[in-house]
Amino acid sequence: MKFVVITQHRSEYPAPITFAKGAALVVGECYEGEEGWDNWYFCSTPGQSSGWVPGQVIERLEGDQGRALDDYCARELNVEPGEHLLGSRQLNGWVWCENADGRQGWVPLVVLRKG
């Protein structure tokens, strides 16, 4: 999918959580906000900063324990209006995108338009 950025986006997480399939996770709060970004959980895993993880990549185990169903990185892509991006995976109001320089990361769908 091709997108054009309509509003600037800046990441608030300089050290994104990153893990491989099968990693042990501690699953925390579910995101609640006006944006409508449903099904995101604040997770931690040993040796990483905590971060937001889409529910689709979490296998829920007992209590607050979970396991990664897929490799995942919470890196967000800083973008400027007018930039052209190539999007691949769309989850819960965010799109995994690549810019013209080859940098990749999540971008909120609300700052993009198809194009």
C-alpha cells in the first residue's frame, strides 16, 4: 500500500521493545485513549525497555504471562507531511511503513492518506 504523510509524527519511544518469536512477555495494561488504538498492550521482556505490543502477536498464558507469536519491533518512524511511504502490515490503527531512505517503523494511520 502506498501512503502520503498528511501530518507530522514523532516517536515518543527512543528505545523500542524488540523481541523474537517465542520470547517470554509480561503483559500489562491495555491501551485506552481517544485515538481508538485498540488491542495494544504495554509489555515487558527481559533486557528490554517496556513498550506497546499489538495483541495479535501475544499468546496469552497464565496471569500476566505471555509469549511472542511472531518477531516484533515497536520502532516508530518519524515522518513529515508530503513524504511518500510504502506500507505493509496494518494493525490496530498503525501501519508498518518504509520511507524513501529505507528506514522502517510504525506510523499511525491517522497521519496518512492512501496515495
